[in-house]
Amino acid sequence: MTSFLQALRQEVEERNELIREGLKGNAAGDPREICRKREPFYLVVDDWDNFVDRTKAQALTLAPLLNEAAGVGVSVILTAHSGKMKGFDEVTKFAKNTTKGLLLGNQGTTNVFPVSSAKELPKFRDGLLFHNGAYVRVRLPKFSPRTDATAQETV
């Protein structure tokens, strides 16, 4: 956990420095455009509830770091079972305040994304792709494992 926090903090600091340098030459510049000049940086969390459990000791420093990271162009990709996201800690609040995401089922009582009615919930093989409160229905491709020799070599 310590090395993860150090790596994330270093990336945020480097991006903040890049923004400061970019705005020196052009005060009307867009920080998002400046950050796009860097290689993409992704934080992928496969089970948000497990992540929250493992980071409880660092929650007070991690939550602001996650907010700052998202603000400087770090993409946070997480999976979560919304029924498990019952915590009120700062790290869970970060996840619940998201404005972009893909909803793949019923949110239950923990609404992360605004869905107007139960009829709008995604059906099997569909999802709702959210961006700033608006969403579009998307069809998810069916997974079929490849059986050719090339696919087996890369796996």
C-alpha cells in the first residue's frame, strides 16, 4: 500500500508541475489539455469494497489524493457491487460522487447514477454509459474465447 500511495502521489505531483509550467506561458490555458500531453495513467480497482477495507488506515490521506488525481487527468476505473457500497468514509464518498461510469445492473438502494425509473435499468447484455448525469444505452459484446494458435500464445 505504501508503494502504491507513493507512486500515485508522485504522478499527481508531476502532473501538477506540468500544469503550473504550462500555465506560466499561457494563463488562459486549459489544464485538461496540458495533462493530455502526458501518457495516460490509470488506477484500476477491481473490487472497490475490498479496496476500501485495505486502505482504511490511509483513508484520510487517500481520499484527497484520489480527488486530486482525478483532477489532473488520472483515470480511476473501479468495479463495485453497489449493494456493498454502504460505507460513509471519505474513500467511498469519492466513488459515490462520480459523474462518469457504466451501470450494468440494478443499483439497489445505493444509487450512484441517476436513473429515472426501473424501466430504464439495463437489461442483460446492456449497460447505461453515464457522463455528467446523462446516459446512453450500450450493447455489450458477448465474450467468446478465441481458439486459434495466436490467441493461445498471447494469453
